[in-house]
Amino acid sequence: MNIRIPALLLFWIFSSSIGFAQNVNPDSLQSMVNQQVSDFLASYWDAYNSCQVEKILSLESDTMEFYHDLGGLSVGKENSRESWEQFCSNTEWRTNAEWEGAYEISTMFQENQLYGAMVIGNLKFNSIRLSDNKKFEVGKSRFVVFLSYDQNSWKMHRVFSFDHQPIQ
């Protein structure tokens, strides 16, 4: 009995580490995911702030769901396209978003396979008058984003945008 428990424990420890990214150190895996997610988000916010609708849509999953505490729920790529086209059609003003402080990234695994990441943070919104590029701080919000990871690609899959407040 005493021999079996340590042997079973060693077998469990050894077998559970085999499928985990081919002996990749969990800290280095988290660092790699953090860098990939940060790069993805930088690309997304660059497209958002410059109203590159096709680029934004290419970064969203086909089943994208956007939950907004003021605007409600939007589901699917066609609804997303309509929202972005309306959002970007204003010829006088453009709203952009900036990180407010740091954001948190948590990896998501199923059976030792990376399938996504949760991103939690705060945004600050500005309105920019297009005639002279003058920027006005207008609001802030909190967000939670689920990014799906499949076939070496990240996609924005679920977004929760809430606690919108004016700048005081």
C-alpha cells in the first residue's frame, strides 16, 4: 500500500505534464500568451481608433457576442458590421479608446490545451473633433473580454463592456 501511493502519485504527476505544451514552463507559457494577447489587443484598438471596419471584423469570431450595459446585446458578425459602420460614419467626431492603467490576462485551458484568455481592465474614451483633431475626454468603462485561441490564432469572442461613466 505504501509503495502504490507514491508510485501512483509519480505517475499522475508525470502523465499530467506530458500534454502540457511539450514541457514548456508554465511561467514562460504565460509570458508568451501575455505577449500574444497584448499584440492582438494593440492591433484591435489601433483598428478601432482608426475605424478600420474590415480589420476589426477580421479580429472577431463569427459568433462574436458584445454585451453593453447601455447599448444592449449584439450577436454575430453582421450585427457587428452594422454597428461598426454606423459608429464610423460620423464625419465630425470620432470616439477612441485608451487603456486606463494595466489590464489582467488569465489563460484558459481544457485538458492541458490552451483555448483562450480572459482580459479584464478599464478603458478611457475620448471624442476627437475631426476638423482639428482636438481631443476631449468623455468617459470611462470597465470590460471583460474572452479571446478564443484556435489554430494559432486569437479572435475576440465575447465582450462585456459595463460601468460606463462620464469623466468627472
